[in-house]
Amino acid sequence: MFWGTDITKMPCSWRQCVTMFTEELPWLPERDKELIMGQAVCAWWGWSSSSTAEDRP
């Protein structure tokens, strides 16, 4: 599963969209959040992921 949005259709800011998903779903394991929020699509395309959760603000 990959996360994405058409921000032009959303009634909130980009940060609110991301925060809702990453901080407001306590039942979703952190590893799954990392995969959904970018690592899975990077692996699917064969892109290297140079940042980790510790690197992000």
C-alpha cells in the first residue's frame, strides 16, 4: 500500500494530511507506517531510500 493524495482536492493542508495518517492511527505499527509513507514505493521502483525515521523531523 502506498500513501498519496491529490492535495488540490483536500480541505486541509499537506501537513495535516500527513499528520493525520502518521500520528492519528495508533493501531498501525510504525514499520507499516514507514512502508506506506514511502519505503514501499521506493522499493517498488528500485530507488534508494537515504533517510530513515530518525532523520526526519
